[in-house]
Amino acid sequence: MTTTTTMTSQQKPAFVWIQYGNGCASKVSTSDCLDVDDLKEVIKNKLSPELNDVPVHKINLYTSNDQNVQALFPDELLSEVLTLHHPIGSNARQPFYIRIIQNEKTASTGKLKQSIQ
């Protein structure tokens, strides 16, 4: 007999799995996270010292490694994100993906150009 547990919008797991670049997935605590912005703060601390110099607003969180997927909004409630995108983040084989927005100054115009790493 198998039992399936459905997560309600008021529940969230104690941790989620995240992946940055080509590194292995890492588990981060969600105990103090209300929304995606809170989770980005936890991720920044977990991936220290690599992300020490990266401001939180330059960290984007994705449900897929597909370049066409839109980043999660910082004000999205984490419980709703986890419910909507379940099982993303629930294991190391289906983590949330992190990309960093890089500002590049174009030499000829002096204008800033954004790229995502």
C-alpha cells in the first residue's frame, strides 16, 4: 500500500534542494523562509563564500534549468511555490536552479547590459 502526501499551501518542507551552475545540488533550510526572497538569502549564505559579493536582487531562482523558464518572483510565498511546482526542490534530482544576473558594461556605448549566468 502506498500513501501519497499532498502538501497544502500552508505547509512547506523543512528544506529544499538547490543547484548553482555545474555544482552538485545542496540542501537548504526553509524554516525561516516566508517567500522566495527569504529563500534567496538562505541560498546566498549556504553558497558562501562563492556568492558573498552577489547582492540578493541579482540572484534568480528557477524551477528548471531551461533557459526559457521565467524566474520566480521574490514576493511569491514559498509554500505556494512548493505546492504549485511539486516535486521541484524535494530531492537532489529535481532541485531549484540558481542563476546570477551579471551586469556588463558595453565598451562602445557605456550602457549596461544584463546577462544571466
